[in-house]
Amino acid sequence: MELTLQIKNKAGLHARPAAMFAQKCSTFKSSITIVKENKQANGKSLINLMGLSIKQGDTITLKIDGSDAADAGAALKKIVDDKFGEE
């Protein structure tokens, strides 16, 4: 499945929200790839996520493949929609 989300929190995906996102991704069996423009990252890797330099207003696409893809998509969408608990 693919899911497109816009990052709304002011600081974007800095260390704390990126760690939260990677940790949540790691709880699922599905493979999770984050795409920003022409770059891709393994959603379960904090270092890879930080390398995307995701900022407020950026649009990312989640590519989720596996038996729990729907659950993963819903959980990750909630984290992004809740602005990573920052605001």
C-alpha cells in the first residue's frame, strides 16, 4: 500500500520525531520505505530517515508491503497527524 502524508509539525522530522517514527515502524513486520522527492529511506532506520531532511510542509510517501501493512499505515498516519506529539 502507499500513503501520502504532509509533515505538519514546526521542526519537521528532527531527532526525536524521527526516532519515534523509526521505533513505530520497527514494531511491524511489513517493509516500510519512506520517499521524499527522489530519495528513499528504510522507515525502520533512524539514520536513513534523518538523511531525508524532512521539514515542515514536506510531503512524504510511505510504501508499506507486508501482512500488517494496513495497521502500519494507520499507526504511522496517526503519528504524523498528531504532529509527533509536539504541538
